[in-house]
Amino acid sequence: MKNKIKIDDEKIDKDSVVPIYYQLAKIIENKILTQSIKPNEKLPPETKIADIFDISRMTVRKAISELVDAGMVYSEKGKGTFVSEPQLEDMTFELKDFHEEISKRGMKPRSRLLNVEMVRADDLLMKKLNISRNTKCLYFCLLISADNEPLIYESKYVVYRKQEPILESELKDSSLSDLASLNGEYPVMSKRILHASVTTEKEANILGVQTNTPVFVVEQILYSDEKKPVGWGRSVCRGDRFKFTSYKGWSMDSIT
């Protein structure tokens, strides 16, 4: 059946400082919010969207991933991507990019790469990534500061897929999904879990606080289009410097 969704009346500015994937995500979002695309209608295939805007399929996939994270669309294996019904009852926390949020508050974010190494999957990674013991994983450890004050300690793991080296410059400011893509995986779904904890001795030393200081922990798991985990990350955020606010709506943007 011919797809009736019309998006070829919109344009992407490839000379803009706004990333192409984000422009595309906003185009689709606007179509949804104006009901040009209605709940449960199917989006055009990634290849067709890529052809319409003369962009890569990877860029289309990243745009759709943004919409999935915002709860505006959902994917079904073998069937495609569909517009979600707006859900306003169940409150969830929208966890945006830390660098972006820090910059919005007038502070200067800085990432310092503490460690990169190849590790073998232990019991924890076996459980988080659904892999066999001793599977090779790339491990990245970073410290995010604002105005030279340590705020977030991040540990990230992606299942190792290729031999090509990854440059340090590609790691410092990368999200977990970017790291997975650099490693040859292209996640299409993200699950984040927020919970309270206290610092271990190692975390306290890195963040410059006392051991057992209250912190927020944000765990993120990335999934492939086959719903297989391809990356897992853990961000330890100082409890005295962060608060999380929940808005429930049908949009990529929150009220500020």
C-alpha cells in the first residue's frame, strides 16, 4: 500500500549550524503536532526519507531515535516506525544531554577522558549487555566538570565490533550512542534508569566529595534494531548539584 504521509514539502538547510538529524526530527515532530501525521500512522521507510532529503540513512536513523526517546514514535521489527498515542498520565523524567544542560545554565562544560581500555565481560556486563563471559568490550571513563568543578563521573561500555582505532578527540564529548556508532553499532532505542545512591571511595575521590555522599545515578542501555543491547553506561551525578524535573507532553522540547 502506498504511504500517504507527506514530508517532501519541507526543506533541510545543510548549511545551518543546526545538525541535519535534528532538523529532520523537528520536521517530523511538527507534522505530528499539527496532526499531518496522526497516531498509529506509519512513517515512510528510512531509505525513502533519506532519498527525499538527500541525506544518509544513518542520519535518518538518528533523527528517528530522537523521536523514539521523546515518546513520539515507536518501532516494530519488520513493520516500520509508527506515531505514538500521546500519553499524559504516567510521569517520566526527560534526561537531556548533560553538556547541553550545563551550557544552558551559563557554565562552561568540560570533559576529561580518564581511561580507555579493552575489557572482558564480567558478571555485571554479561547481565547488562546480554553477552557471554569474556566477550570483548570497549570501556570509556570520563569526568564532566563545569567551571572546573567536578560534577559527573561516567563509565561507558560498548560491545567491541571492529578493529579500526577510535581517536581520543572522538571520545571526549561523545554520547554513549555516538560511541556505539563509532564502534560499528547503530542503536535505535535507548532506555534510561534514574535512581539514588551514595558514592564509593573511587567515585568520591574523582568527584571531590566524601565517601557515601548522596548522588543520582543515571543508567543507559542502548539497543539495536533487533532489540539487542549494544551499549551500557552509568553516570554518577553529584546530589548537591543536580535536580531532575518531570514534564509530561508530546514534544521533543520541555518547558524551561
